[in-house]
Amino acid sequence: MALNIADLFEHAADVFADRTAVACGDRHVTYRELDERANRLAHHLAGIGVGRGDHVGLYARNSIEAVETLIASYKLRARAVNINYRYVASELRYMVTDADLVALVYDRQFAPLVSAVLPDAPGVRGAVVIDDGTAAVPPRGDGPPDPPAGDPDSVPGTGYDQALAGAYPDRDFGPRSGDDVYLIYTGGTTGYPKGVLWRHEDIWRTLGGGIDFITGDPLPDEWEQSKRGAAGNGLVKFCAAPLIHGNAQWAAIAGLFAGDTIGAAAQLRAARDLAVGAAIQGQRARHHRRRDGQAAGRGAP
């Protein structure tokens, strides 16, 4: 029994294939699509040398791609590294070095900072650029002084969609373990950020729903959350916090284990938040209509 984040998600993807998994703005993906896209990203990352125990930086606002990056890293038995998108160049340089990054997935708007830092990071074998709908944004003037940024027109790495298109969607990864390591960095409010390590099984038991939070009883096996989720229609959960924070990561990950729909917004703006909620509710209504129609076709009461 592998109480592993990637295995738990894959069980859910098999059970809830056609449910909406993640919605962001006017975009959404089903569990099947999320799994296939994460597989493609994992194969791309493996192709540039990411493997078991390696560190993949996530330097992005909330998006479907950010969720996929987390899952893809765990599929490879690698560790996703949360990087605060408000960091200035010196802070980003510290994170890239301290975390021993092998790969970086980042929003295009942060390309100038990335182009300034990557030349000093020989351990980074490749980068993937999320098209966030923005042009690259020049470095901010706040925070401690930084060395000059890189070429503002330079966007290091492979485009996210290009990376997925060039990889295959098969789920053909090797066995994983509950001893695989989950990594989360602190926010750095009392000094430089520090990496905190958890075994996958331990973090699942503590934050991921591996213990019934009402009774305190441990779940019996890795399929129990999917079984319980299949007995209902799933919840709709909106992640208000950024996925670079452990709170949002585990609200999203635990929800995905149980067949819930995760709503996310790149920035907390009232109009966008309402649009996300409306889109999720509309998708849920369509899901119910399809399910009811299928039941009627089978002669269900």
C-alpha cells in the first residue's frame, strides 16, 4: 500500500474522470484531463533530467498549470518547491540556490527576474514558461537593492503548451512510496525561508484527509477517499490563498483526493472570484444533468 500523493490523486482521477477537477477563470479541466496533462508535464521534466528526490521550483500565481506542476513533480517522486512570486531578484536567487533546483516552472510575467538569476544557477537543467496572458514585467523597485535584471525581452525555457504537446500522456511511472518526501518552504518572515520535509504518508495523515477529522480514526487504505467521494457529488472548494502557501496546497490536494472541484484565481479580485464561482456552479449543474440523463437511460428510478 503506497500512501503517496501521486497515487492518491491517480486513484481519484480513475474514479472521477469526467468531473471538473480545477476551474480558473473561464478555463476548467476534468480529472481525466488534469491527470493526462500532469503526465505530459512529468514526462517533459523527466526528459530534462528530473527524477526521484530532485527539486522543481514553482514560481507562479494560482492557475491550472500550477496545480499540474505539483502533481507532475510527485508523479516523478520529485519535490515541488514553492517560491513566493513577490520575491525580488536577490530572494529568488537565494531560493534557487538553497533549494538546489533542477527545474523551474514559472509565469511569463516573471521572465526578467528569471533571466537575471538562471545564469548563476548551473544546477537548473531547464525551465517551463506558463503563458499567463501577460507580457514579461520589469522587476519591481521595492525590497532590497538587486543587481541589474536580465534582458527584459528574454524568456528562458520552453513554453508550457509546447512542453505538453511534445510529451506523451501515458501514466507509465514506476512504483512510489509513502516514504517519498514532500517539501514546503516557510515564508521567510523570521529570516530566510527554510525547507520543511514531510513523508508523504505523514502529511496525508495530518493534512490530506488520511485521518477522519471527526472521529480521529485513520482511513483504512489509499482508496477510501475516492470511495467516499464516489458516494456523493463532491464539494466545490475555492482556494483563496496562493498555491505557494501550504494552506492552499493542501486545500487543493486533499480536495482532489476526494473528487471535489477546486476553484482558483490568479489574483483576488471580486469580479473574477464571482466569475470563477459561477463557472464552477454551471459546470456542476451540467454534470448533474448528464448524470441524471445517464441514470434515466439505464432505467433508474
